[in-house]
Amino acid sequence: MRTLYFRLAWCLVLLFVAAAARAAVSPPIQEGRDYLTLQMPQPVTTGKKIEVQEFFWYRCPHCFHLQPYLIAWEKHMPKDAQMVFVPVAFNAQWLPAAKLFYALKDTGELARLHNKVFDAYQVQLLNLDDPAVLKQWLAKEGVNADKFMASYNSFDTLNRAMQGTQQAKDDAIQGVPTLVIDGKYLTSPSFTNDNRTRLFQVVDYLIAKAQKERAHR
């Protein structure tokens, strides 16, 4: 009797696990729910590689919370895909952070300090929009302040910041963070109810979709 009881109990456990597994399966990825197709596809800058653009703002808490997931995904992203970061400035208050991005890029410090900028704004609560605070932070991080500020204050950097913002508007982007794949597909955490694991499943799906479309051109 005891053996029969344990067998029945084990069967119930297996049935429960199977039911939980079926419930945990993500629904199929669907256009209109998980992503949108842009009405006006945009040219890419990555050549043969599938471009994955992140439109962001350093002071955006949602962009900050996405960073760990994005970093983890980048380590395993398809070899024929490439990340491109686009800071946006939807208003004048956003402009200093966008200029900061391009100045770091010009001084060769972006890869080293990109995540630290997020931490400075979001964790340390430093106002890097203030030039005095920015210069102190640059000195602490070992950046050539003169070279950095020359880029930061240049017309070229301002122009690039405005171009990134115009590109976001051309893509009908209304908020950040937003990801655009191969210049034609748009998704964001809001599409996946802030399920960031699901978000990058959608990104992988869209990369594969773009790969197939390119192969059939």
C-alpha cells in the first residue's frame, strides 16, 4: 500500500511539474505586441552585420535598470550582430548627457566609462550636467579634461547629439530605452511588460528575422 501511495504521489509531482513547465512557456512572439515594424526603415551603419541600436539617456532610470541585462546579452549576442548606442535629447535638459557620450567617444574613453556614467548619475547622484561636477568626475576617472571639454563644447558634438535625436524622431521613438533592429524593427521593455528576459528573446528573434530577410534579397 505504501509503495502504491508513493507512486501516486510521484505521479502527482510529475504532473504538477509538467503543468508548471507548460505555464512557464513564453507565448509566441507577435508583431504589434512584442515589436513594431517601422513604416520608414532607416539605413544602418554596421555594413553586413545586423545593427542593434539602443536609444537611451544616461539619466533615465529605466535605461539604467536595463544595463545589466544588456551587458549580459552582449556577451552572447550573434556574431553577425553589432550594438550601436544612440543618446537622445528630446529637450534641452537631456542635451548635456548626450554630449557627454560623444565626448567620451572622441577621447577613446567610452568603452571604459559608459557604465560608470550610468552609476555616476543613478547611484552616486552626481549632476554631471554641471561642468564643475563633470570636471571633478573626469579627473577622478583619469580622463584628459582639456581634450574632453574641447569635444564636449564643440559644434560637431552638438550636431551629432541633435542628429541622434532626429533619428529617434524619424523612427517614431517616444521614450527610452528603445531598441531598433536592422533599422526596421522596434521594441522596448514596455512591449514586454518590463520582462527584460523576454525583451532579449524578442531581440534575438528579430535579429534572426533580419538575417533571413537579408539572405533573400
